[in-house]
Amino acid sequence: MMVAAIGPLYMAYRVRKRSQRLFALAMLLVAFTVTHGAYHLLEFVGLSYVAEVVFWPLGTVLLLCFGLLYWRTGV
């Protein structure tokens, strides 16, 4: 799951000077992907309490922020 963040990270690198909105969208997507990957990793390792209490709500907030920014941007 962590490898999936490479695509949005590369896109953020490419658009960082052209469009601040696209850069913010890409970075939110990277943050969500890494958080979601950490959630699954912690679940796999057996630290489900930490995964459920910290990473699940954080991932939800990041995904909602991404959706709101995407809605406002109108890309």
C-alpha cells in the first residue's frame, strides 16, 4: 500500500510550481495513501488498537479533506 503513494508523489513533484491546488490535492492523496497503508500494516502486525484509534480516523479526515478540496477546485 505504501508503494501506491509513489504515483501521486511524482505528480505532486511535477505540478508543484504550476498549480498550488493540484499540488495540495496530490499531497493530500499521498498523505491518505500512506496513512491507509500504515493502518493495514499495523493491523497485520497485531497492533489493531493503535490502527483503529489513530490511523483510521486520521485517514478518514484526510480523505474528507481531499474530497472537499477536490469539490472546491473543480478539476
